[in-house]
Amino acid sequence: MRKGVAAMLILAFLTASSAITVKPAWASSEDSWEIMADMPTGRLGPGVAVVNGKIYVIGGTGGGGYLNTNEEYDPATNTWATKKPMPTPRASFGIAVYQNKIYCIGGGVDSFE
């Protein structure tokens, strides 16, 4: 239960932040923080969702353009994995989870794609 609450706190922080840093932190107790594995791709305006206890950071902008990148963080193993990218690069979109599927809706897209 404690890891679930911590995962939700991380999700809230990532969603509220306008820029996601590449060094996530984990509250190992009420009085301390621990630096976790670096996120592979730094970006602005991604969608963030939790499915089955894993955190997904999808899309956003970085490196001069829109991204379709999809990266999964597993708090149990402190590792990141690259997953299948979105069909279209986009940022600042709505994101929802329904029946363990992530839906990315709207947002800005690269008009040159």
C-alpha cells in the first residue's frame, strides 16, 4: 500500500510540473528522499499515467520538436524501459487510463508530420 501511495504522489508531482526532470525522487519514509534511476528522455508537456504499478511518461517536447516517446518506470526494480511509441508525436494532451489501457487525446502535434 505504501508504494502505491508513493507512486500516486510521484504521478501528481510529474503531472503538476511543467517540466519533468530526469532524476525522479522517491519518498522512502516521511522524513527522507532517495534519488532513483534517471529518466532516459527529458521533456516538457508529456502525459503521465500509472498502469499496474508502473509509471508511463509519454510524448512531450524535447530536442527541438514534438516526441512520440513512451517510457515505462518500474518502481519495484528502479528501471526504465522504452515501450512502443505513439503513432503521432504530441505534447500537452489529455491522458486517461481505462481497463489498463492508456489513452492520449488531443494536444499539440507537429504540423510537419
